Amino acid sequence: MSAQPDIVGVLFVCHANLCRSPLCEGIFHKLVRERGLADRFDIDSAGCWAEPGSPPHPLSVEIAAQHGLDLCATVGRSRPIEPADLTRFDHIIAMDRANEADLQRLVRMARDPGKARIRLLRAIADPTASGPALDVPDPVRRGIEAYAATWTLLERACVALLHELAPG
């Protein structure tokens, strides 16, 4: 699991690691810092089909700035999910069911499938959700309003995740 036993590893995963997962990573970093828990978490993001090295989508950066978060200073550049992530992280959080299916394929093919708990983000915020209600819709090519709606979904789920991982 996480390189240090006291550290909880959390990886957020979407398709290209440009919109949803970097936003989620940034929001979770912000919440963790606000609670004074930054030294207790290893937080990152990746994409199932990411091209390495791209910055977050400009509208992700814009919506984060509207909420007081400098996304480019908080998260890294895009990267693809790697088999080593299955052992590095305790929790791998998928943005939608397609990402979750890609992650499950990676587990089946990995030499060391690790013990990471793979889950859908929206299921954390709403355990009764099913079907399309489990997906965080990809806001790409849909305008700033879609990014604002995505922010709301991600923030709610990140609050629930942090409460689960660090109650109190």
C-alpha cells in the first residue's frame, strides 16, 4: 500500500486526466490542508487513457480559480494509470463506470494486483446511487456550466471521502 504505513494513498482516475481527476485531486488536497491532515495523505490523479505531460484543462483551471484553488499549483500534469499504482495507493477512485471497468481490467492483467480499493466516487457520496447516477459526467466540450456542475459533484464526494478516511 502507501510507501509509509501511516500515509493513506488516494488516486483519482478519469479518462484523460485533464478535467475531472485533476479537479478532484485539487479539491481533496484543499480539504485535507484545511483540516491540517496534509501529512497523512498521498494524493494524486491519473487517466485510463491519458497522454503524459498535459496541464489540466483550461476550464478546470478556471472553475477551480472561482473557488479559490490554484489548480496548476496544486496538481501535476496528466499521466496514465500504471500497474504500480495498484500497490502504491490504498484507494483508487474512478470518476465513472467506464473508468472503473478499465481499472478492473488493469487489476486482472497486473503481475501484482495490489490491494487498492477501487470504487466509484459518486457511490461514496451517495451509497444508494445506481446506473448513470454513479458517473461524474465528463464536462469536456460542454462549457463552464458543466465544469461548475462537476465541481459541485466532486466537492460533495470529496467531503464524504475525507469524512470516511479521517472522521472527525
